[in-house]
Amino acid sequence: MLKSIISIFFFFQIFFLLTCSQHPIQVKDLSFDEARSIVLEMQNLPLSPPPRKMNDVLDLLNRKPDQEKENNLARLKGIAREPAPVSQEPYALFQFYKVRG
């Protein structure tokens, strides 16, 4: 049993060494711009997004908050403000901290 494990181990080592020796790694120094363009070409994206207009930025800043998000935030703040249970019963503490997160 031990001999078969050792032989399999050496087989994989020899296989790995032979595989690496047949395919040498070629390293080419790339500038930042060349690397960026290669990555963007692979993602099919333009080189840079168009700049935002001032009206777009002002619209984002003046947008009213989403009411559903505000309600969810108020609910989560209420859960966080709840005091821990007075009882030292492990299940009650577990439930409290499970809900609280």
C-alpha cells in the first residue's frame, strides 16, 4: 500500500516536471496602458467611459431617497437598538443575536 502511494507521488512529480519543461513561460514586460488595453479588449469595453455632465451629477445629488430603502434602514436601526434580553437562557440569547446579526 505504502509503495503504491509513493510510486503515485513520484509519478505526479515527474509528470509535473516534464510538463513544465516542455512549455517554458515567456514573460513580456508591458506598460500600464498596454495591459489596460488588453484587459479591456477581452471584456469588449471601450477604453474609457465618457465623462459625466454636470447635470447628471446634480441629478444624482438632488435625487430623493428611496422610501423602501429608508424604511428598511429604520427597521434595521430599530433591531440594532433593542437591548439584550435579561434572561441568561442560552436559547433566548441565541435567538436575539441571530436576529440582530
